[in-house]
Amino acid sequence: MPPRHGLVAAALALLLVSAGCAAPATNPNADADDSGSDAPTPATPGENFSDPETDVLGWEDGYWYDEPIDVDQSDGLSDTELRAFVGRAMARVEYIRHKEFRERVSVESLSRAAYRNRSTGTPSSSSGPSEFDQWNNQVWEALFITGETEDSQSTISGTRDSAVAGFYSPRDDQIKIITNSPDSPTINNATLVHELVHALQDQHYDLTKRKYSGETQDGDLAVDGAVEGDAKYVELRYDEMCEGEWSCVPAPQRGQSSESSSSDGRNYGIFLTIFQPYSDGPVFISEHYQSGGWEAVDDQLENPPESTEQVIHGTDDEPVPIAFRDRGRNGWSTFESQGQDGSDTVGEASIFSMFWYQARTTGADTVNPRGLFQPDSRYDTYNYDAKPSNGWGNDRLFPYKKGSGDAAEQNSAGNQTQSGDAREFGYVWVTEWDSEADARQFQNAYRNMLSAHDATERGENTYVVPDGEFEDAFRVTRDGTRVVIVNGPDPGDLNDIRPRDA
């Protein structure tokens, strides 16, 4: 089930490092939560692990959750070993999640090359990038994560494809394990369990429903905060059990893709954005489990959160409505058929990723990059909590275009150059904040980011980045709790894209 913005719903490897710091591991010796729940209690196997007369919680496909199995992955998994491995893992997911599988889950292996071919999607036409690609390129450029000569979708795919360890397809009712040895696969326990939870979710909630695919980038990530958070939380609880009561099947190093452990060419701004539901999601789910048991978690799956702010901070604050009227003139217009009436909402998680990525790559005075590696929960991986992105109330980002692009040439990244009648691009980004202090912090951090790109002031609240991937003109204004950013190729374009009095 690919999300609308190319972000991925799959098991991602932990690959982000900075300044010699690695992501902290979950403490496997920590005591498991013991919150009460009205969910069914798993059955107890007999002394000889005999099969029950009827299907019970904690038993699946002939295996009890604590039953020994004869599985050795050193030479890859045979069909018999794979069935035993998956069957017991399903029983263990039932035991932890207190929810019954309704049918057996199929698990198959897929080479990383085949996965890349599968996930590439429809390429741009020979005449240039599609309308969606041009629109989405402006979204990621506005976040200072991909530049003017980059194709955002290709960069997302490259980052995602090298990090994905497996995925569950709701349309096929099947788990695909990504491996370099599909004929003799090995499977990591965490990946298998994570994707089995998605299969369990699908059997109970139907993940193909529209509500499980957000209409904006922030909406996608917010929904995944519940969906991926549930899977990651069960995965982490499973890991804790493997360190204690349970004997678990080890995966040899040969089963790990050398590509998935390499950081060459990966865009960490995109990776950090993609990973947010896997980091804050399990904390979000754990808090609901502690307060209301599995019924409270089920409620989050039935009614997913609306924003990443809700997942990051565990709040139920709803986004503040933002009205917008296009005032573009002299040929500048929005992409009306893309997104929500031409706009996207990037949300708090993506804004944090923007500031962190620019601090890491340019030294911008936005956030402390090392703060990312200081989570405050045992189920958290990275810390997405920072002053310039906190206090988010809502945002709407409107990419703009000018010209037909009929005479456009293409550069090596597939983007249209500004020759002849080629299109020019810009955007208006309207952000709303909880307080004037929050808005001021965002505005100051944004200006600092422009300064890191050697921006010069060219009038009131107007700045020009002279060269590089983000060479453009910017107008950054604040009115109370609202900060509006207007971007265009030159200072003269800014008033055409968004007049000052609009």
C-alpha cells in the first residue's frame, strides 16, 4: 500500500548516524508493560505442546508461542523451516498483541533488485516530469531536503529502497522479505514480526481503506504513527521476550544486504522524515496501552491520528484551519489538480527534519543535531522534539508554476531547465503556530537556515540565496501566530506569486 507521497509503509533498518553517534537501542531487559486489558487472554499449552481442539490465542498453524522449533538459518530456510518459523511467530504476535489471526499469512522472499524494479513506479514521460513530480519537487525543495536539480521521487525511492527490510501488501495479503539470497532466504525476527502485525491489522481493520492513506504528507505520517507504531511496539516487546523468556531463531549476517547497511548516497533528511512513525509511533502506542490496554490501541487503529504533532507529543489538538486564496498574477498559478486544492501539509515532523538536516549538512543554527540521539522513552529511537518545530498549529504549502514548459529541456535529474518557454517554479508556505513565541522561533530558525546558504537581504523581509541547490528569492513575514514564506526565482517574482497585501 504505497502512501500518496512515496513515503513507505514497511520495516526500515536503523541506519542514521551523525558525528559518531548511533541510535540508542531499546533496553531489552526492561520490564514489559503490565497494563490491564479486556482483550482475550492467550491460552496455555499442555506439557507436550499438543494441538488444541479449536484455534486459540497463542497457537497458530500447529505451533504454540513458546514451543521449540527446529530451524537453522545458517544455510537459508527450507520450506519446512519457513513454515515453522512463521507459524510460531504468528502465535507469538497473538500472545503479545492479544488478537487472533483469522487466516494464515503467506511469506515470500524478494531480491532487492526485484524490489527496486517493483517500487520504481511509472517513469516520467519523455517530455519531462509529470505534474505531480513538479508539484512534489517543490514541496521537498521548500523543506530544503532536495534541491532544484534533484527529482524528489527518485531520491525518496533511493533512500527507501536501500533501507527497506520487508513489507506487507494488503492487496496481496502477503509479506515480502527483501533479501540478497531469495532462493535460500534468511529472515530477521524483528522484520518478520513487524510485518506479521501489519497482516494482523489488515485482517481486522482492512488497511486498504482510504483512512489508512493520508491526503497530505503530514497525514500519511500521522496515520503511520498508529499503524507502524503498533507494529514497532509489538516488535520491540518481542525483542524483549527474546532476551528473556523465549528462545528465538537467530539470523546469520549473510542474510543482511550489504546495500541496506551502506549509507552511500542516502538522503538523511528524507530518511528521518520517513522514519518518524517508527520512532514516535511505538511511544504513542505504548502510552495508549498503558492508559487503556489493547482496546485503547485498537481505537487508535480505528481512528488514526490526524497530524504528526499528535503522535510526537501525545496530544489530541486538532490542526487550526488555514484559508487560502490564490492571488498569483502575470502567469503564476497553483497546481490545482494536485494535493488538496493544490496544497500539501508537511507537518511538524517534516519541519523538524528540515531544520535537523540543514543543521547537519550546512551547520545552520536551527537545532542541535545531536539532540536527535537523545530520546526520552525506552520505545523511542530518535527525538523529534525541538523548539523551532514545536507549537505547530498547521501549515499549507502551495507550489506555483509559470509557463507551459513546452520548450523545456531536461537536466540529468529529469527536471526541466529554465530555457525558452520552460516552466519556472515557486511556492507559498503558510504556517500557523500555537503562540507568537512559537511563530517567532520558527521564523528565526528559518532565517538562520537562509543565512547558512549565504542569503543576502534585498529589501524588507526579502532574501536571496545567490547560488547552489536552493538559489532563489524568499520573503519571510510574520503576523502574530502566522509565518508566511513566499519563494520565487527572483525578488521581482515574489509579488507576482503572492502580493504583499494578500
